[in-house]
Amino acid sequence: MFLHIAYPVVLYTLGVALALISCFKFFLMKRSWYTYPLTDSIIKHALQKPRRIKYFLFLLRFCTLCFLVFLASRPQWADERSRVNVDGIDIVIALDISGSMQLFDDQHDRRMRVDVAKAEAIRFIEKRTNDPIGLVLFAKDAISRCPLTLDKHILKELVGNIEIGLLDPDGTALGTGLATAVNRLKDSKAKSKIIILLTDGEPSPEKIAPETAIELAQQNHIKVYTIGIGNDQGGFIMHPMFGLQAGQTRVNVPLLKTIAEKTGGEFFLAHNPKEMRTVYEKIDKLEKTEIQTDIFHTFYEAFAYFIWLFLALFFFELLLRISIWRGLA
């Protein structure tokens, strides 16, 4: 166990202020002097306060205030540092939320493609405990929904809240989505940087062509794992009036293969929810760049241990001032 300060700024700020005030009071501040008729008699019989008592009480008060500043900075006990293996990888998940992602591919599992993608992305996030992960969404436009973060609770919540309609669903800006993901990783210092790009259709006309996004990924040494979701029938949708209807979307397999090959990643095709889970499991196994790092496990509040020392000093000084050295202090 070792001591950790949760609010070091408080410690530094109040510590410096206390030191300056103490120096001013002890060395610079001039005390008022008064002359009484009995002054000579008091000095003669040594009834004035001895300097050593003044210094001792000043030191005692200073130590008490130091402990008060220390307590305000929130001291904590931390577990001993240990070295563990973690995956030195920064990851961005780029997810298609265009209108075609409302289709489903398995009549026994009628979850929309976007819901399957969300569920498997969350499972993947839960496995990558020590890897920063970001989130990019794209449809007709693209947005960075979450920067690289280790806060998996917030990230999973954001993924779980994804819905068709967050962006204009009439389009698939694949190149813009990939470029947005690259932008999130370009300043990363991680040993490995990857993008998991999932889509179910053809890219629509957009500002950034897929070829340009591929070049950006290559320049920044980013691997792209592409996932095409859908089957040969193009998917299905349940119409409220006409029942089960066939969708007309096809995955651009050649383009997704090109993106993966040129960036050093791999292409996967998921025809149904079961295969989607298998794809994420394969990517999880492929991307394991182990490095050793120092981590600290648990923090325990140390306030209760030190408050007693503070109170002991405070009441000790109070006892001296009101009893033993009452007339001298």
C-alpha cells in the first residue's frame, strides 16, 4: 500500500498559501508594543512569555494547519503497483446507420442489422478492458460520436442509444466515415491503431471518396477491418400493412476487400447475427499486441486515519494554551 493524493492541486495551492502566511507572520509582521508602569517589574521577575514557548506554540499551530490542508487534498491508500499485460491498441468503431440498416437477415432472428451491430459492438467493447475505443457513425453524413476513451460505461451507453435517424439515413458516406475515423486516430501514439468499419451497402456520392480515405489510413499506419453485413437476398423488412418484404441492398464486397487489403486489415462478410458475433471474435483474437504497463488497482479513503492525528495536535495545543501555559501563551 502507498499514499495517493486525489486532489494534488488543493495540496499545492493551500500548502503554498499557508507557507507564505506563516513566513509573513513569523518574520515580517511587527507586533505592537505597549508600555505599562509595571513593565520593569515583569521583566525583572521573568513573567513575560519565554520565546521558546512562543516558537513551540507557533510550530504546533503550523503543523495542525498543515494536517488540515493535507486532509482537504483527500489522501487515499492505493494498492501496490503491479505490472500487467495489456493490449497497446487504439480502436475506432465506424458504424453505418443508413436506412438499409433497418433490414434484418435471419427470419429466425428478426433484429435489425443496426441492433445486431450494436449488440456485438458492446460485447467487443466489454472484452477490450484496457484499450481506448472511439465511435464514429455515418449515413449520408458522418460524425464522431465518441473520442477514444477508456470509460467503457459511457461508450456502451452511447452505442446502445444508436438509432436510425441520428443522421440523414438517405445515403452511405463510407469514405467520409472512414476519414472521420482516421482523424480520430492520426495523433495516437499506440503501438497499433485499427478501425472496425461496418456497412451493408454501396457508398453514395460524397465529399471524400473511399480511395482518399484509404490513402489517409495508409499515411497514418492504421489498419482497417471491414465488415459487410447482409445476405444474397438483400435482407428483409416487416411492413406494417404488407407483412414480410424483401429489401434491395447489396454489400460492395470488392470495395471493402480493397480497403482491408491496402491498409493491412482483413475483410469479413456476416450473413446473419451469428456470423456477426464470429467476426468480432476473430478481430478480437487477431489484434493482441501485448505490452507491459503499470496499473493501480483500488483506492481506499485515508481520511479517517489522519483525522485523529489532526484532532490530537489541535487539542494538545488547546490544552497548553488554556491550562499549562495559560498565562504565558
